[in-house]
Amino acid sequence: MTRRRSEPAGLTVNPIACQAHGMCIELLPELITADPWGYPLIAPGPVPAQLLPLARRAVGACPTMALLLSSPGRHPERDSATAR
Ligand code: SF4
């Protein structure tokens, strides 16, 4: 199955891999805030098109590769594994 460009992308965090570095929160405060322990809370819903470049930058900056960008109906971990 190939990804269709018209599908909106969504952000997810792998809670096992996340170590609360906070990089994503600094890079994408429009969509990611911190919980009381510094772990990211992602705004629900698709990433607005104008924020996709910043979302991709936040995904790339995550030191533990815990932040994932995927499309609905797809498996984020599997998507990220095949994208590398
Ligand atoms: S940058 Fe990665 S490890 Fe750090 S808080 Fe965000 S998801 Fe977690």
C-alpha cells in the first residue's frame, strides 16, 4: 500500500521510547505541550498543512526517535521502520 498525499498526517509519541528531553515541545509548541513530568502531550487530530515542515523537523530532532508522523489507518512504528 502506498501513502496518498491527500491523507492528513498525525503525530504520535512512543511512550516507551520517549525520555522527556522536551526537544519536540520547544520545536512545535503549536501542537505539543508538556505534562507535569515533562512528557509531551500532542494535540489531537491531523497536523495542519502549514505546520507539517515544523512537525517533520521535530520528528527528526527527537533523540530517541519516539516522535512519529504518520497517516490515519497506518501503523506509526511500522511506517517509521520502512521509511528508513
Ligand atoms: S523530543 Fe522525543 S524524547 Fe524528547 S520529549 Fe519529544 S518525543 Fe520525547
